[in-house]
Amino acid sequence: MADTNPQTDVRVVDGDADVAVTMDGEQMKVQAVGRLPMQKVFLWEGNLDGPKKKKDKGAGLTNKGYNPDEDGPAVATQGGRLPTSEELQSGPTTVQYLEVGLVVGDKPDKYKPTAGSSKKDMKADRQRRGQMPRDKNAIRAFIPITENIPTQSKYYVGIKLAGGRLNPRSIDGEVIFFYPEFWQGVPEDAPKVTRRTFVNNQTKYLAATNKTQAERATASITVGDMEKWTASNPLVITPAENLVNTLALQYTAFLATDDRGNLSNMLSHAENVITDLRYGLHTASDGIKAFFEFSEDLGPAEAQLVIQELKV
């Protein structure tokens, strides 16, 4: 698989200013001086503990969940704050991952809201805790590098260091403190559902070498069933809304990496959009032209024009 994901070469120099955040808004200082944003690493294949001694087909990823009692820091070596030299090199029994954040190793759900807690109380607790220092049992979390953008986000933590590499175990995304590069573009006060959707889409997009959606098998349904479902389902969006969302993700990737290739991808994607969206009766183009004038900053007024024009 070609390694074409953007990766910045600017390392973190202030570990306290490097703050990871959960979907609920909990904050933790990463405190890993030298961390490389968008870091890609190679972990052992999923159903193994260390190097594979014989051919084992289908061992690439694992469905085995992280269990603190079996995999936690009290019983296993969790690795350091930065990847080892071995993790930066591919091997015949490895899978490539994008590092996305941190998890509290001994108690992953330590800061996850409990049932019955009021939003007011949870917000007050978060404000009281503020930017917490890195938990002594924090372990690194990852998402696998994929060829296309997957339909679902699947996250993993690295455990049981062996031969210089970690072994993956699946983890709930809601317990991950995601690094700041994955939050660029979302307001801090956005509701959790918005934050969850954003960070899941962001990590999937940045971990895909080909920025297109993976095809998903669907069951056969009748036209009548489809009409009923789309009429009542709030998640159904129009092609124009899908275009806006795609361009927003691509632009956020540009902000996170400063890779102008993402801007070229945006231009290509917009030019290949279906005819009905490009040449609708009420389609203007002033905002779009301003957007692709890369030599000048896009002001708030022009940004609103882009949104309106793409929604027509």
C-alpha cells in the first residue's frame, strides 16, 4: 500500500502546550517533547504477541478488545511516549497505523460521563479539572492506515512491547484523548454529537491513502422502502451537502498539514462534481472563485458565499 498520507515534519517542542481532548471535551497534556503530529507507525499484526513465527493468514487486524486486567500497565509493558526506531520501519508481519491520541491505560473510561450525570455537572467537573497533566498510565492510541476512507472508525491502543513494537487491541473512541491536529476546524463549544462525528471523519480521512469512500455492501430494498426511510431519517443528506462536507474535511487536512496537495484535491473534487450541482439554475460562482484564489486569504464573507453556492 502506498504511503501518501500527509505528515508534518514540525515536532512538538512544548509538551504542556500540546493538549489532547476527548469527544466530551476532557483535556490532557501530552507532554511528549519531540512528538511528530500525524505520526505513522508499524505495529505487530493483530492476533499475535510479537514477531510471527509461521504463516498466519488473516492476522492483520484484531477484534480483541483492550482489557486493563489482562493488557494494562500493571501486567504488561506499554512502551514509551514516542515511537521506537522499530515502529518507524515496516516489516513482513506489521500493519501501519496513524497515531491519534492517548488512553488512560489502567482505567480507560475514567473520564467518560456516567449515566444519570447532568450536563451542567459534567461541564463543571471538566472546568474544574482543566488541562490535566499526562496520566502516568497513558498509552498511545491509533487508527489503521487504509486504502480508502472506511465506513466506520476503528481505534486501537498499543500494548505489550515486544521486539521494539507494540501489539494492537481495539478500543472505544470515546475514551481517547485525541491530539490537537485532529480537532482543527471544530469549535470547542460544539455539542458532543458534532465533535464525535467530526473527529471520526477526520481520523478516517487522514488515515486513508486514497481520499475516496470505501464501497459498502447493502441489502436490496424497494423504491417505496427507500422513500419512507429517506423521508424520516435525519442523517440523509443531499449530494450538495455531501460535497460541502467533503471539501470541509479536505480543507481541514490542509490546515493540519500545510500540504497544498489537499487544495489540489479540493479543486479536482469540485470540478468533477455532477452537472446538476455545477450548473443549477441558481448557482453562483463568486465565492468558489475566491476560494480557489490560493494566493489570498479567504475572508468570512467569501466563505459564506462558498457554502451557499455549493448548497444550491
